[in-house]
Amino acid sequence: MTPLDNVSWVGKTFDDFLFRPQKGMAGSRRDISLASVLTGHISLELPIVSSNMDSVTGADMARAMAMEGGIGVIHRAMTIERQARKVAQIKRSQSAVINQPLCLPLGTTIQQARNFAHNHSITGILIETEPGSNILAGLLSQRDMPWNSDYDDQPVERFMTSFDRLVVDKPGISIEQASKILFEHRIERLPLVDAERRIHGLITRRDIFSLRERPYSSKDDKGHLLVAAAIGARGDYLDRSAALLEAGADCLFIDIAHGHSTVMEEAVERFRGRFGGVPLVCGNVATAEGARFMRDIGADAVKVGVGPGRGCRTRLETAAGVPQLQAIRETWKALGDSIPIMADGGIKTDKDIFLALVCGATTVMLGSALSGTDEAPGRVIEDPVTHTKKKIYRGMTSPEAVLESLYDPENAEATDAALDTPPEGQEIQVPYKGSVNDILHRVRGHLRSSVSYAGEATLQAARAKILSNPEKYLVPLSESSRRESYER
């Protein structure tokens, strides 16, 4: 084991420490930077990652996370095609310029167009002269579509705005100029076409507003939202990887319960042989040896946490695990900052996030904290007696998740995994919490306050200070001081 600091970390987790307040240096907490790294090539303005669980991260959650400066990991409990389609939806949304807007040809029926818009979560469709021609014939917006099903068999050209009535512009137009055109003509969309009417892109009013309102959102170099996706370590994981990367995924997660294993080693070797330097986060581990193993086999970041989450019963069923704050510190002592560390699980309050970050992690993955929100998959359940609202949160090895995967014949990878071991997760009900945006705004505010109490103006500075000399800043708690601090 890698030696730990003079602070006794053995058996310790988040409620076992406070940190000493320092002289505040920030003029305004609103100006405090929380920027951190996900991998060596991907940075986040909010170091929060939504968990790749089917009760946490689908397309809605991943989009919301990126808009707020974090990133979401699309879960893999679905077919390859469906997961890739969700990734593509996010990459097409909220961009300064949609470079490859979705199109349908003349002759498409209204019903087909309505289904197409629903499947791709869009409200406007460019109509091309014929399939694959990329020649603009018109635009069909949601308001153009008749509500009456009597028109479902009618062609789109009967209702679309034809090219000669459209406001269009040339490729390469600036966002500022596009904004003026959209306002002057009171339109929602500006197609970009060349002299031959070939489609080169689309700019929407909604996307421009989003860019201005959220300058901190997570975007790639083309202005598209960042999105990650999960793959397995066996079965069709290489085919899944290829489809997800083709759809635009910025980072992939190989996520298995016991990452420190030959299964992971073989999976990463095959992945690297086919996809080279694609950003890859691997997990989970909880020890110094496991962390070094992940770095040495080629992981770009390591996910730390065995059994601390609410949806996980690994410690109860197998006795395997390390208290989460000890695991974070131990892995950082082994790795330093050679590759980033993601703390996964055990977060109960916002102060836990800060402690995880200043004790070794560069990002924190949240599951149950986000699962009760509007953006998380699943329906809101209302208790008929208490009239309280809840949603379902479950570990991906819970009996319910395992049973569902067994009845999905198209998802062979998940079925094989489900049959391999008994369940080590559980399903619980969590309170309904409204929009995830409210939770992320709260987390952002509390993290900034923590940085201010640490006497710094950036999260990176606070982290560097405490990492280098934790015994100077961290206060181990007795049972009575723990009660004084955390029991209310």
C-alpha cells in the first residue's frame, strides 16, 4: 500500500473531517472559478459528472449537465443504436452552428415528419429536394404541422415554408450577424446555404440565447455540448464504442464493478488497439494498487469507489470496499496528478463534494443526488396516503435492473453481465426534487463558498494547498464534535 499522510485516513470518510477556515481572498464568491479536469484533454467548469445509471442519465440529464458546465454519462442499459441516437441528439443541440442539420425529402408525410421530430427531439426540419441531395427545398417547423390527424398522409410540401419564402444566409456568417437577421425578420431558424442551395448548416435563436446565458457550459471546439457514454468490458463493447464515437461521444467510460482485473486489462488493450487515444475513463477501484493498474494499462482517468453509493450493496454482500475518503486519498498518493481521479459514490451533502476534490479527486460523480429530478429517466410516483412525490433510484446490479436486462434480447452485453453474478445493488425511492438545474446551482454556490473559506479564489488553488499539507488544514473529528458539526 502507498504510505498515507500523517493524518490518519484509515477507516475515514467525509463526516470524519472539517477543514480550518482561512483568510478569505475572493472579492465576490460569484467570481470564484471551479474549473477542473475530467481527462487530460477535457476540462469542466463545474466538476460534476452524472452517473451512468438508467435511473440517472439519459439524454435529458446529459444535456442539462453539459449546459451547467458538467458532463453526463449516457448509461448502456439499452441497445447500441438507441444509446448512439441519444449521444447524437445531444451533439446536435445547443450549438452555435448545427453543421449537419437533420433533413427529410419532399414527399415525406406529415405523420413521418412528426415521428421524426419526436424521435430526434427537434422542432424544425429542413426539407431537401430528394433523399441525400442536400439541396434545400423548404423548412417545416412544429407550428406548420397540422394538429388534426386527418392530414397525416399529406406530403410535407403542402405545409412547409418553401425556399423562395425562407430567409437564408451564406456559410461562415458570424453569430452576431446571425442574431441581427433572426431578430430583424422575427424568425427562429436561419439555414446556411451556398449559391446552389446546398445545405451547410443551421443557426437557431434558441441556441444563441443559450450560448449567451450559459457561457460556462461544457462544449467542444465546434461549440457542441460535451457528452460521455458508458460501455462494458465484454461482448459487443467494441461495436458499441464505434457507434458512440461515430455519433459524437467526447469520452467513453469502461465501467465495471471490479476494475482492478484482467477483464479490464484485456478490454482496454483491445479498445486502444482499435480506437487509439480516445479519452477513456476506467473504473471502479478503491486502492493504490488498483489506481496504478488503471494508469499503467492506459486509462485517461480512474474512477474511485467500491460500495459507497446508496444503490450499491457490494460491501453488504461481499465485504469488499474501502471507506470513500480513504480510497480517494490513497489513490491520489499513488497517482499524484499523473491522471485525474473521479470520486464515485458516498456523497450525501455538498460539503462531501468539496472534501473529495481537495483530498485528491478532480471530479465527482453523482447518482442518487440527481436521480429524483425531472431530467432523470423514470416517472414521478405520488404516494396516495402522504401525497409525497418520489422517483426510483437503483443500482445497475439491483435485482430490478438485472431482471429488466434479462428480458431485453437486443442487449446481449447487459444480459451476459446480468447472468454472470448475483445482484449487488438495490432499488430505492428518493424524494422528487424538481429540476436538476436547481441542484447544480446550489452545488456551484456551496463549492464557491468552500473555496472562499479555504482562503483561495479558485478551486484549483484550494485543492493544491490542502493536497500538499492536509494535516495543516483538516481537523479529525471526535464522536462529539461530529455530532456538533453534522447533527441538526
